[in-house]
Amino acid sequence: MDMGRESRWEKDAMTVEIVFALVTAAMLAGLIFAVAWTLALTLDLSGSAERYVLAGGALLGTATGVWRLVRVLLRFDKQRRLGR
């Protein structure tokens, strides 16, 4: 057996982990944006204030989604290197 190549099971595990990371990151980003949108609607903000709240929610949601994606993939890589 070639020790430099990954088995089919390892490739499948990587694919599942990547999809999990993407889905959870997108859901977290969407949730944060939805909270900002709800806040803007609930407080009945004016035009520019509403845009700033929504832009802040989009920025915070994107940053949190990227953080989640990187965190999950780094954790998976660390566990894979340890042989778990």
C-alpha cells in the first residue's frame, strides 16, 4: 500500500468535514444578519441608520462565518494529523 496516498475513507471524511464547515458557517452568518435585520425593523430606524445596522450585520456575519469555517477545518486537520 502506498503510504503517501489517502484512502477513500479519508477523502470522504474530508469532504464531509468541508461541507459541515461551509453549512455551519453560512447558517451562523445568516443568523447574525437576521438578528441585525430584526433589530433594524424592530427599532424602526431611519434610512441611513438602517443601512449602517444592516451593513454592520453583514460584516459581522461574514467575519463570524469565516471564523467558523477556519476553526472547523483547522480542528479537523489537527485531529487528522493526530490520527483520530
